[in-house]
Amino acid sequence: MAITMTPAAADRVKSFLINRGKGLGLRLGIKTTGCSGLAYVLEFVDDLNEDDEMFTIDSVNIIVDAKSLVYIDGTQLDFVKEGLNEGFKFTNPNAKGECGCGESFNV
């Protein structure tokens, strides 16, 4: 499988990278935290690590380390606007549950 991204998410990441002025792409990863155990991490990538896998979607590079890929393989990244709120939304087929606030998930 792989990581996928909607056109809205790709456009948003492109604009972030253009405003930043440098970078190979965006890292999508996980960290241990929150009520349910795991949380998503998004950060800019300037250099690849040995265990990184890169997915190119609509001219945007999404970089995922091997440890994180086990938990987020098949995830779709979207960018949504709901009222005054906007942000990235993760649709992860591996997630078995989320905490009430939506900040963390478990597998």
C-alpha cells in the first residue's frame, strides 16, 4: 500500500513549502502520546534518513520513516475547512479507535 493525499492537501502542502522557500517535502509520522497512545506528526523535511520511504503525490513528496509506516500504511491525508476551523485530516484504515478529542489513535 502507500500514503495518499487529496488535491486539497497537496495544494496546502505546496503552499507551505513555497512560503518556507526550501525543503524536500513533508514528513508524516507518529509519536507515542495522548489518550489513545499514538498521534500524527507533520514536519518539513530537508534531508532524508536511511529508513525513510518517499511517496510523490501531485508533485509533493510525503516522507515516512519505516517505524511509522507500519501504523499509517494506507492513510489518506486531506485538508478540510469546517466553519472557522481548518486543518489536516487523516483517514487511517489501521486505526481501531480515537480518543474523544481526536488528537490520538490506537491500532
